[in-house]
Amino acid sequence: EHHHLHLSSCHECLQLENSTIESVRFASAENIPELSDDCNSKLEEKNDDCLARGMKRVNIAGKPPNILIYLGSETAKVEFEQVKSILQECIDADNYTIYQLHEEQVLKDPWIDNSLLLIIATEEPISEENHKQFMKFLSKGGKILGFSSSFTFDGIQIKRKNKLKKTVHELVVSKMDNTEIKLNLLVSGCIFEEVMKEDTSKVKTLSRLNNADEDRVIVQLTYGDSGGEAILCQAHLELDINSMDVQTEEDFNLLKISNTKRYEVLKEILISLGLSCERSEIPVLTPIYLLSSDEEIHLAFLKWLEGNVDAEGLRASSKVSLKFVSSSESKLEITPSLMPVITEMGSFSSEHFSLKTYQQNLQTKKLGKILLFTEVTTTTMNLLDG
């Protein structure tokens, strides 16, 4: 009771903490990048790009990496999951968050500034108010992807062709590298036609049906000066073949053969709208090493451990249990809920961290003398819980 309560603002604590962080920085092969003071003070600003530098693909509009799916007035939980599922198979899922944009949110919620891509996947007519909101989103650099929707603007209109409805047709798709790809898809029964306006130069045809009329089924349109862009499709790229309402077994087989190409075309479209479709490879979990810059402290810690683990060397926790073992020679199972901790320092080596350099730069009396080091772990929050 004779000691002062240490607060986060305590000068002594901050000095100790900074000393340990500096030691880790010196000991790491790659210096930990710092956010400049200027960046720290402006994190809330819309156009701030300090954090964006670390993203795989810089988005010009500076929007958060949210993807919204609009399915009209219905709750459409099943349809949302279907579209979300196909998207997650194409994009780098670790880079984006997918939400449903409900009808009541279109006019009220501030989604326009907080989203990178809006997907419109409903055949329902778009109300005038909603259309204005979608156009406002485009004017602010937003991207729209239409799946068999009635949404159009500027120099393009939709024409219904009943003989095409629910039929499978061969499409010829123009790729970004100017090559063509042919595949069979279920078409909506609508096609795109140009309206005679001055701005039809902003319309680019990405895909036609391989029929006598060469009907346009995928078009690309630009809008405004901020990078707003829309790709509108009247062919069902978003539907899994098992969920499609096909009329014959022959049609089903045609769709099945084209399934890989369907993913290829969808990825091509998403990339052209500025999304990253490179999948992040999840690295393999590695064991934890118990390290110390002082042998005496290391031995004292091991002695303390004896009374704080069970007979198997396990320290159980609700999220991640630690199993203390003397060396890495025994075959160790590493899972997100069970991490082995190797207590012998002799077997430790890392190209990313030098214990010697760390020791030389550590200037504290107690803090930072015991380290738990691992190359790859799920989250340190769970690791230290309990």
C-alpha cells in the first residue's frame, strides 16, 4: 500500500515500455515502420493515406475496403449468402468486408463514403431516390457491379428479349489483355442497347452473346471525374450452378464445363473495378520460444513454472493453452488453441530476430528480461489471455 498506483501516463512506465520496444526494434531484421506524428494526428481525416501504403492495392478514392450487396426490398438472406460466398472465392477475403445493404439503409446510412464497391443483384425496379443515391456513390469514385439488375445510366438502356429468359448461351468476353474467352452462362432475358447521346463514348462492351444479333450482355461505364465506374451484367456470373433454374440436363452440363471460366471472368471484372483477387497465403503456425537475456532470471522463471503447470507441462487457458517442453526435438503439434513453448534457448535461431542485439539494447532492470518469441501466431491477445 506504500507504492503509487502506476498509470499509463506515468513517466517511468512509459520510459520502460519505450526502452523495451526500442530493444525489439533494434533486434528485428526489418525495422518496424513508424507512423509519423503527422499521420497519427490525422488518422480520422478522409483523404489520409498513411495507413493505405500498407495495402496491396491503393484505392484512389481512399474509401474503406467495404463491399455492399443490395438485393432490393426483400430480406433475401439466402441470396445474400450465395453472392457473398462466390465473392469470397474470388477476392482476397482478408482485405475486404462484405455487408448487405438493406432497403431502409440506402437513403439513411452513410454508406456512400464508407464503401469501395456496391453490388446490385436484384431484378426489382430501382426507385428514383435509390438511383440518385447510387449515382452519388459513383460521382464520389465508387464502383458498381450489376448482376441482372435494372440499374443503368447515361448512354445505355435495357431491352427485354423474352426468348432469352432462363436460357443458357455462349458468351464471348473481352479480357483486359485484349484476348477473348468463350463460356456458357445462364442469361437474364435482357440485353443492353445504346441510347443516342453524346456520352456513349463512356460505354465499353465487355461481352456479347455468340448469336446472330451479337446481343450485348456485359458493359462497362465510367461516371464523373473521381474514378466512378460500373460494370453491368445480364448474365448470371454470381450464381452457383446448383442454385440455377436450368431447363435441361444439357444446359446443366454446359454450365458445369464453364464453371472454371465463370470464376476467371468474375475475377477479371473485380480486378478491373480495383479489387485485389490475389489470395493471401496463411503461413504455418510456429512454436513459441522462451528466451531470456539473463540466465539467472531464466532459471528462476523455469522454477516458477514448475508450480504453475500440470504434470504434462501444460498451462491451460480458455483460448490458447501453452505446453512447455524442453526442446524442439519431440514432434510438436501446433494448433490455434495449443501452442508448444520451448524452454531451452540453445535450439533458438531466427532470421528476423537477434537475441544478442536485443540484450545489448535493453536498458531496463526487470521489464523485457523474459521473452516469448514466435514467428507466426494467431493473435497475441488470445496467447496472453489467462
